[in-house]
Amino acid sequence: MRILMVSMLNYHFVRWTEQLKESGHEIFWFDINDNGNKVEKLSWLHQKVGWKLRYDFPFRVFVKSEFPALYKWIQKYNERKVQDEFEKYLLEVKPDVVHSFAIYISCFPIVTIMNKYPDVKWVYSSWGSDLFDFQNYPDELKAIKEVLPRVNYLFTDCFRDYEIAKKHGFVNTFLGVFPGGGGYFLDKMEDITMATERKNSILIKGFQGRWGRAINILKAIIDIKEELKSFPIVIFGADDEIISFVKNSKLSNWKNITVLGKIQHDEVLYVMGESFLYIGNSISDGMPNTMLEAICMNVFPIQSNPGGVTQELIEDGFNGLLIEDSENIENLRNLILRALNNEEMIKNGIAYNSLHIAKRFDYDFVRNKVLQSYMNLAQDN
């Protein structure tokens, strides 16, 4: 089967696509945002990159940074239209299936072209806040309702989003719930955990921005310094807002806090290997990938539950704790204290997750199920 992937370049797309290596399918990729360069890790597939600019003029990057208004005017004439370039590539490749990742980024820009070719099967993978949050905005909801009736097949990372998709016009074949980036190498994760001398850190995901609410976690811990003084606290993936908050708050004097900016995925796993408690807080998400990794690394999760997504895996007070109000500082503080004061809950929760949850996300197990889904799709006439 010839599969044409349509996606921006990111870590989850690369990991998902690597599942198809040596699968017998011929894989093509249309880089919807056009990062301009071929990706070495995906050298085994056909890559359509470098399509956007008509002319990469000298000092383009300088003009973009120093004269944004001028750059925007130039690019109106210098950039090719995504619909035109995608249609050309579609006709060149003649795929059996087009597979788009993320509805607003990789589905909506090409929906008019896909409507022109109704016999081409179309798969959509929903990611993160794709449906849950975007349905609350008129323009995004209009895009969702335009795309979903045309989509033939759907992957999601949670059952919640399958229900949302049906609500907004999806009527065709559901291919299942899978992590957005495929499964995890549990043997490697176990090796990292076993090599750790002690597992006594508290790990906080440092995302703020549109959906993240890490600052609320930091506000929650400020007043329980005494209870936390014996635990190393690591804030990872911290953006400028988080770094500034720590610097200008009482946390700046804490000797047991480490703030890490964007770090490589392997580094995330290593800090997880030293942690017993993971805290992630957001107002919108799909099934949180970092929480899944924490579970696979034998870390007890405290995780937000937007739209009931996290409770698909976590039973509150048993194998994790659910944050039901991401903005409630007192509630966040109480959840952290509840975990710190209940060693038995943490021990039993980690044991349960290791035995019953993590195995469902093993790389080979997930890959085999994903490949079977593609096989079912190929046989569906």
C-alpha cells in the first residue's frame, strides 16, 4: 500500500511513522509546514520538503527577524500555496491512503483537495487538544465540521476524542486508541530505572502557555516548603514564563529545586528514572504522553483530567491522582500532600501500573496493533 503522510515535523510524527519502517508499505511524507530540509531519521521514506519558497533570497532570515512587516509582504508573492503543492504531490504519488496528523494543521489546509478526489482514502490522527479545545472556537469548529465527514478512518489517543469526533460529523471507521507517537521501549526504560541509585525526586512538567498550568503547581508548593525539603524537585521543559516565575518567587531560594529548559527525550527518561512522583497540569490535552512515559518509568502520576481523558487510565487514589480543577491552587497543594503522606498508595499504584498499564504501551505490542489497523484499512473496499 502507498501511504502519503501529511504532517508537520515533530517528535510524535517521527515516532509514529517509524512504526511503518520495513512494514511492506511504501511511505511518502508531505511536510505541511515545510521545514525545508530532509529528515535523516526518516531517510528510508520519500520526503516532500523545500516546496514552499519560490526563491530563498539572500538575508531572508535577517529580513524575517528585523523587518517582519516587509517579510510578510514579500512572502505573499514568494510562497507557493499549500493546496496547489499538495495536489501536485498527490497526483504524482497516487497513494492508496492519505494520513493526516492534527486536524487544524494537516487536515483543514488540504480538505478542498481531498474533496476533489473522494476515492482517495483519508486517515486522520487526532493529537492533544485537536478536538477537545478547538471545538470551543467558531473558526476551528467550522474546520472540524468540514473535515470530519470527509475522513474515512480515525485514530485517536483517547476514547474521549472518538466521542467528540462522532458529535461533529465523523461517521466512518474508527481504527482505535493509540499513543500519538506509538509505543515505548519498556526494556530500555527498565534499564534506566534499574541503574538509578535512588528514586526520590518529584518531577514537574514545566509547560505554561495556552494550555499548560505549571505555574499553578509551583504556587501550590510554595507554602509546603517544609514538607518538600527532603525531596529533590525537578521542573523540566520549563519555558521562559516558568523560569521567570521561579526566579521572582520564594522558590528562588529553595536549594532542592532544579529548573531544566527543553531537554532531549533521553534526558527526560533519565530524570524520570530518579523520580517517584510526576505532576502534570493543563486545562486541555489528549492522553498525556509524558504521563504515559512516567507510568512506564515506575513514577506515580498526579495528572490533570480535562474532559475525563486521564480517568480512562487512572483511578483516582488508586494508581494515580486526578486534578479536576487545574486552576485551584489549594486543591493542587492537597493532592501533593496526599501523595507525600501515603507511601502505601504510591507503592501499590506504581506496582499496578507496571503490571497492568505499562504493558499496554510496549512498542512491539502497539506497533503490531497499528500495522494490523493499516492492514484492515488496505483490505477495506
